Amino acid sequence: MRSKSAMTEAQWTKIARLLPASRHNRQMVEAVLYREFTGQSLAEVSEAFGIAKVRLHQWQHAIAAELPQIMATLKLEPASPHARTRGGHRPSYHNNPEMLAAIVAIRMRDFRAALRSR
């Protein structure tokens, strides 16, 4: 599970004005952005962020209209269709907790690096 915000205060200020008033929860927005950036499934992102899948899905749906503009404002590219993991198939590394933790850490590092380079 992540420990601190990946976005800077300046980045959050820029995108907060694009969000519906009821959707100013930084952790949830970052989880949705992380999912869009990495292409990970709801289950993987909910595990990485410690958020229930249903809640994450609700937030993804609630900010779907604003998501392209938010991604553009942050200069983040969405994951390619080939990188996306959707549906019931879970990669074999989910059976190895150490490997899963390492992969999540690498993806989070890449997400943070992408935000920092903008």
C-alpha cells in the first residue's frame, strides 16, 4: 500500500478544479489515475491502494468524463490497450507475494516518476 501522495500540491491544485465538487479525495483520484496510467485491473489497484474495488469502480465512473482532461493536464499517457489487465485473469505473479510487492513497487515508482517529470 502506498504511503504518501504521488502528486505535488501544484499538480493537485491544477486538477482539483477539474473535478466535481463531491470528488475532491486525493487518494481516490490518484488511484484512478494510477489505474489509467498503468492499465492495472480494479483488483490490483484496490490491493495497491487499500481501497475496496466497488468504491474504486464508483470513483472511476464518477470522474470518467474529466479523466482525459486530467491526464492531459498532468501530461500522463494512458496505458496501451496491450498493457491493460481486465477481467477475471490474474497473472501468475499474484501467487507469489514477494514478486507481487516488487511489481507494485516498480509500477508505483514509474507512476511517481511520470508525475515528477511533468
